[in-house]
Amino acid sequence: MNKFYKKILGMVLSLLFLMPLPIMANEKNLQEVNIDSLQKSNVEDSQEIKSTDIETSNVNQENVQDPNVLYQKGVESGSIDSSNVNQENVQDPNVLYQKGVESGSIDSSEVSQENWQDQEKDLRENYNTAIAQGILKDISYNKWLELNNYGQFPKMNSELFDEIVIKPSSRRQKRSTSNNIPILSGDILITNSTSSYGVAGHAAIANGNGYVLDMPGYGDLNDNNRQSSASNWLSYYKKGWIKIYRLKNRDLARQVGRYADRHYYSTNGSATKNIHIPYRLSPHLYDMSTAYCSKLVYCAYWYGTGSLPVMKRTSGYVTPRGLVDCFTSAYMPSRIS
């Protein structure tokens, strides 16, 4: 075979040898495409699964905003005791209103659910502010509402009390009807015209005929106890309801008024103040190194009546609307106007 034919034969054999390579390359590319397609499919499936998970999460998140749904689920699972529902439903004003009605604090014939919800907004703001400022500690909103009688004046037993009140006065009235009300030593005055520092309402005690002693909760909080004339005090709080509670035992009432004057304003009973009490909302009820409005009144009666069983011993906080309930039935004060 000459060189020419050998060269031709070599070229043919080379072509025959190289022909399978493109086929193998195509098979490799096909495998790569199939693998990529599979990976993409897996990613899409994964995204679909995650999307489903997110949608389920959204449903749960919507439910979590509903305290009634959460409460019901908690009861069904056994993690919540249905006999203790206060804290679980604390965010639901409708539930809180019903609990106030059931406890007797709210009279549904006088205070509608809609009206109470308006009141509750102010109460909640008061509580939240006191919590944020560190004034209130370790007390739930629901418990705080109970202590403040759900923002309502306490109900009186008509057999034990005379129920006469001072109605709010408008700005147009030049003279308030409260100017005709004599304030006697030992009288307890409660109003709903102000709320602050974690206390709903305000309380004061008459430390003499025609004079009122209180802790206003504004001004100089490090020296907050003040004495006012009864007419000025009543005029200042005339925009709200004012209720006056008077002990039937007038000698004992005068004794308490004098005690309050000598221990919480002036040691010698003069018009010059020489006792200075800081305003603090503290659960240490019997420590008068600091005080708030209703604590001052409670301690005046607790210490000022000596060994007589006038006041019930309690602990923690005493609120303006809870003061009257601290008296024993034998010494329950009458409400007058």
C-alpha cells in the first residue's frame, strides 16, 4: 500500500474514532439539563411548601390577636383554668365590663357598655403610664381595675348610709352648689374629676372644720402634702362628681381629723406646715414616710382611731374608691352632700 492510501486509511480511522464523542457530550449535557431541571423543580416545590407555611403562620398570627380565641384554645388544651380568666382576657374591654357587672362594681343600668369603654380607655392609659414610669410594679391591669372598683364609686347600703352627692358644675356656673356644703373634721372626700400616677380618682380628709388635707399628686412630689380651704378644694374638683363620707360618731371623727392634722401637716396644729411627705405609690401601706391620697386617709383612720375596730386591716394598695370598704360595719361612714 503506497503512502497515499495509508494516509487516506488513517484519516478514515480517525473519523471513525472521533464520531462517538459528540454523542457522549450530548448525553452529558442532557444529564446536566435534567439535573438542573430537577434542582429547579425541587426549589419551586420548596418555595411552595414555604409559602404554605407562611400562609398558615399568617392565620395563626391573626388568631393570636383575638384574646377570646386564645383563651378558648387554652381552656381546651388544659393550660388555662377557666375559673381564673382575669389575666387571659385583660385586653378585651367587653369581657372586663362583664366582670365588673358580675362583681357588682358596675351597675349596667347606670353605666352602659359603651360608656364604660370610654372610661376604660382613660383607666388603661393611667395604668400603662404608671407601669412605664415604674410607679406601679407587680400588679396586673385586671387586678388594678378591681382595686379601683372598675372606675366606679362604691355602692352603699341604703340602711347604713345617706346617699347624697355633689354633681359636677359647668364652667358657666358662677357659684358651685358645693359652696353651701359644710365640711366637718374627719370627713372623707372622694372625686372622679382627676386620675394620675396609677390612682383612679382622688381622696382627701378634712383635718378641721372647713379645711381639707390631701396628697394632690402634682407639683412638688417630694413635698406633696397640702392643706386647702374646703371651698377651694371643692371648687378645684367641681368638674367631676364629689362624694363626701361622714362618720356617724362625730367625736371619733374629730379625733381622726386632729390626728391627721398633727401627724400629716403641722405637729403643733398651726397653719404653718412643718411636716413634709413625698408622694410615692408604694405597697407599704403602714409606712407614712411616703404616701399617696387614699393612703393618707386610710392611715389617718387606722392610727387615729387607736385600738377601736374601725378599719379592716389590709395590705398593698388602697384606692380612693376602695376606702369606704375598709371600714368595719360598726363604723361605716355615711355619705352626705
